[in-house]
Amino acid sequence: MSIRKPEWLKIKVEKLDQIRQTKEMLQELSLHTVCQEALCPNIIECFGRKTATFMILGKHCTRNCTFCNVTKEQPGQVDPREPEHVAEAVKELGLKHVVITSVTRDDLPDGGSGHFAEVIKKVKEVAPKATIEVLIPDFQGDTGALLTVINAQPDIINHNVETVPRLYPAVRPLADYSRSLELLERVKNHSDIYTKSGIMLGLGEKKEEVIGVFKDLRAVGCDLLTVGQYLAPSKKHHPVVEYIEPAQFEIYKETALELGFKHIISAPLARSSYHADDYKLE
């Protein structure tokens, strides 16, 4: 039986003209956004602010995470013009902070890392002063693929652990918690790029397990963190076990800051790229 969504998760609809303009521009450029594909609850606010998280490498994923609304089908061909289209959208929107993510492409020899690098390159050409954040898959632990992204020099490399390790078999069956931590550690070992990760709450985790994830992330030098409420995209997805009170998100924020994270966004509607331009990089 599903549990009722609390009032603090209700969303106001406003700035409809800006939302429509952003959607039309993305459609004209044949671009996908994780905002649309993952049914993000913040799409109204973000599109209203003319911000979006670009999702490259198509819209079909090779993984089968039970929390995600991105389609699990045979991926198509990579669009060679996508880097130029992303750059054009960045210029059109006048973005100062650019977030680029992707579906997971285990079918590609480099996991799509070369395409990530090309997108970063094109964005830098049109917006040299913009900060660039990439939210990357684990590349199946391939250090060479990760180095391809590192060498493209984004400002932030984000890789979400998503949930506590105990829940991985049910929530992320094709992922590996240790592999995700190793990816973040390797970024630090090979560069001075900021690292970021995120976790969803309400999947059945315990408070001590959440704190344990915070500590694991700090142990590998993770700088930035997002903590948000899981919302099931449909009845076919992993159910919401619990809606976490806003006060508990504040407690988690205080704990994370005490552990040494440089910046944290912890709130029911927080997502990995929500208000990403608010992070203060030093």
C-alpha cells in the first residue's frame, strides 16, 4: 500500500512561458534532459530559471536501477553533433554553470567517456567562463575511461552512490558501492577537480547507514554532497518506504558539514543537480 505524499513535497506551477521556451529550444536541438527523462520534481522551477541538466548519449540506459525512470532499452547510435548542440543550448540559455550527465552506456568500449570529453570541449569554446559539472556513470571501473573525462578538465566530477550499500541489490543491482567510492577516490588521486556525490532517502535505509555513507564519501575526499527524498516515478518502481521530515534533512546537513564536506544541499526536493550553480568553489 502506498503512503500519502506530505504537504512539503507539493510543487507550485509558475513561469509557464519560460518553461515552454526552454522545452521548445531543447526539442529543436534534439537534446534530452534528465529533468524530463527522470521526471524530476524540480523541472518546473529549473526550466523557469532557464536551467537544465543535459543528458547525453541518448535516452536509453543499459542498467536496470529500480528507482530511475530513464528507459531501459537497447541504446541507439551516439549523435556526433550532440556536443555542438549542447554548446549551442548553453550559449542560448546564457548558463554560468553547466551540468552534463548521461545514461549508462556499458555497450560502448569507453562507456561514452570520449563523448563526455567532446561535450566539455565544445561547451568551453562557447562559454569559457562557465563552470562545468559532469555527472558520470562508473564506466565499469575502467580507469582509462575516467582519465579521459578528467583530462577534459571539468570543474566538478559528480558520481552518485544513490543509496546505502545494504540496499544496492534491490535498488542498483548492476552497480557496486565500492566501485563508486573508488571512482571518486581516483579523481582525487589524478587531479585537483572537485568531487561530488548524492544519496536518496526513503528507500528503507537507517539513519546510522546514511551517516556511514557520509563517512565513506569523506574518506575518499568527496567535497560536495546532495541529500534528497526518493519519489517513485510509478507503481512499477521501487516503492517509497518513508517520507523523511524536513527537520531530519537539516540534521543530516549539519552532520555532513561537521564531517568536512565543503558544501551540502540537503532537503526533500534536493537532487544531484538542483541549484548546482549555488555551490561556492574556492
